[in-house]
Amino acid sequence: MDQEWVAILLLGVAGFLVGGVYSTWRNDSRGLAVGFGIAALVAIGGAVAWLM
């Protein structure tokens, strides 16, 4: 049960980062959006790895 909280937290961070990707992409800051996207993918990958 305690380990699931870490995965949920990582997925929450990933969701926050995806929102940052959307926001920065619309404001024509493509480089920062790509950076946020990579960080979101790492957070999602970490959550999946944590659950396995």
C-alpha cells in the first residue's frame, strides 16, 4: 500500500508536466515544452517501473 503512493505521486507530477507542455507549446516556447514532455515521460516511466 505504501509503495502505491509513490506511483500515484509520480503520475500526478506527470500530469502537471503534461499541462506545462500544453501551456508552453501554445505560448511558442517549443524548447521548454519538449523538456517538460521528456520529464513527463520519465515520471510516467518511473511510476510504471515502481509498480512492477
